[in-house]
Amino acid sequence: MNYRVPLPVPQVILDDVRGAQKMLSGVSRVTPMEGSRYLSSLVGAPVHLKCENLQRTGSFKLRGAYVRIAGLRPEQRAAGVVAASAGNHAQGVALASSLLGVHATVFMPVGAPLPKVAATREYGAEVRLHGHVVDETLAAAQEYAEETGAVFIHPFDHRDIIAGQGTVGLEILEQCPEVRTIVVGIGGGGLAAGIAVAVKALRPDVRIVGVQAAGAAAYPPSLAVGHPVSIDEPVTMADGIKVGRPGDVPFRIIAELVDEVRTVSEDALSSALLLCLERAKLVVEPAGCSPVAALLGEPERYGAGPVVAVLSGGNVDPLLLQRILRHGMAAAGRYLSLRLRVADRPGALAGLLAVLSVVDANVLDVSHVRTDPHLGLTEVEVELRLETKGPEHCREVARALHGAGYKVMD
């Protein structure tokens, strides 16, 4: 579906993005672009990964934060800046402020991942933990700005932020001038809007596809009615795009310039993260994987290549990464959990494990249940968690167990 809404001219133009690119010279990295043979074969066209996960601070956020803070008047810089974030924006503001000699106060949720809190402090910001959700943290930061005069640095709803993020689009055109489709994740919309401004001004034929997590997809309903609307309690593992309402400034640009906004499931995000690790050897956070998830889900929609998927960030908490990897492997058919009943006698478990050994299924966990009233006097229920090689291997395991006389329970 192509969204076209009659709105005013976007507030950010190509010259703004070009000015931001000059400002960022020597500050942000020109991140590499890597080809993906697996995704290319799946899509049927060349697919390239724009690796903003390798940007300083681990995401694209430094670009916009630096441009925004560098544009402040001297008296505004003297008053300092304040931001609210659970991770990437916090680190971008912290480093940009440090580079520009501006004091930064960053509010983060009480439950923010410890590595992100530590990194924000190490980049030079004063971190204050407040609230348990980002909305509470945001309110505290805005209250602090009103009380102290510090300049509030919004994560996406400002023209300077969008211009800075748009430099990603200029780099894409320089690195892949033949690009036909760009796929980019959307939260509040700053990155997608900036890329759209830059790319559509120079290459209006390039198709731009935005991607949101299905549990935090505020853009489709907003585009349908022609103005930003809020969704209640967005839920997704992709905290980098977990935004309940589009920004006013990026919304106008996205409605005018972005060709399509699609959604992806949590399973798709997990599978995409796993693919980036295994095939591309890249650590990418769930939000950064959203374009890859879209390509995996419906590769036939992107055949007009070359395609560039923007990996927007790589800051993922190790504990969350561990859970996501398990989830991604399960979604990819790499884990198999099952229950069955065997005779409660010596050697019964060994016989079961021997069958699994023949089909090369790796046993991760085994547990016995003997107290269920539905069990016979001479029965024991065995719960198994296996590591497998994919869906076909799972079916092979099931056939082997059935052939050996075991009945797998639902």
C-alpha cells in the first residue's frame, strides 16, 4: 500500500542534510556496507547491509544528537542539555555533549540495562535513574528542563535530529549508487524521515520501506487517518523502535516520502537477529534487525534490487541477547521440546536417548515426572528439550520416535 497524504512541505530539506554531513565530518563514522549472499539469494536481487551497528556508540543516534547540540546558541550550551532514553539516544547525547564540551544530564528508567547505563556514564553524561517506563522518564527529563533551563534533546522530533540521521541516506547513495529499495526500521521516525529526505531529493525512483514491530506499530493507523495517533502500551523486544506515537515532524515527512510501512512479528525479529549473527557475523539489536526481518518474511516483495537494509544499532543487553537467541532458535526450528511416557524400569531412558542419538538430536535437558495422577503405576513421563538442525530435522526426530514405538504427547 502506498500512503500519500496531502500535507505541508516537509520541514527538512536536502541542504539541511548536506550541512549536517559537513558538520559530522570527523565525528561520526562512514559505516561500512556489507553484501549478504543469503539474503540476496532469498530476495532474488543483491542485498546490502548498512552497518550503523558499527557506528560510534553502537547506533545512528550520534549523528542527530551531535547536529542538534552543535546548533545550540552559546547561552543554550552553557545551560546544558537533558535527554531521556533507555539506551541508544542516551549514549548518542552523552558522547555528542562530551565532544562539544556541553554538560549532559540523561534520565534513564530504573530498569535500564546496566551496560547501557555504564556506557552513558563513560561517555561523560550525568545519569539519573527515574521511573519504570520511558514515559515516566521522559516526563522527568522535561520537568528538569523547565526547572533548570537545560535544553531538552528530543530523540526524533526535531529538524536537526532528522537532518543528522539523513546523512545515512547520503552514504547509502554514495556506497550503492544503483540502489532501488531501502528498508529501514521506524520507531518515532527520525531515521526513516532523514533517509527519505536525502534519498528522494536525489533519487526519487528509490523505493523506501519502513518497518515497525507489530506490537508497537503506531505508523500504520496514523498514516491511515492522516495524523499521528497514539497506541496504548506498545509491547516488543525491540526497545529501539518501541514508540507509542509518531513524532510530528518525522510523520509529515514519512507520510509524504516513504512508500510503504510494514510490520514484523517478534518471531521474525528473533530469526533476523540470529541470521545476522550466524550469516553476517554482526551483533545487531532487535530494532536494528527489523529490516532483515521484513526481508525474511516476504522476500518476494523486494525483488526490485539492489536492496539496502539499514542495521540501525547493535546495543543489546547480554541477558536479553541470550533470551532472544533461544527464542530465535526455537522460531527457526532449532529447538524441540516434547513429552512422552516410558516404562518406569532400568534402561528405559537409555533406550530413548539411543533413538535420539541415531538421528543426531542433541539433548539439552531431561526431566522426569512421576507424580502425575494420570500416569500409570509403571509409567514415567519424560520431558525433553533438544537442539535440532531445523524444521525437517524436527520431523525426522518425530518419525524416529514414532517408529521406535514412542507416543509423543501434545
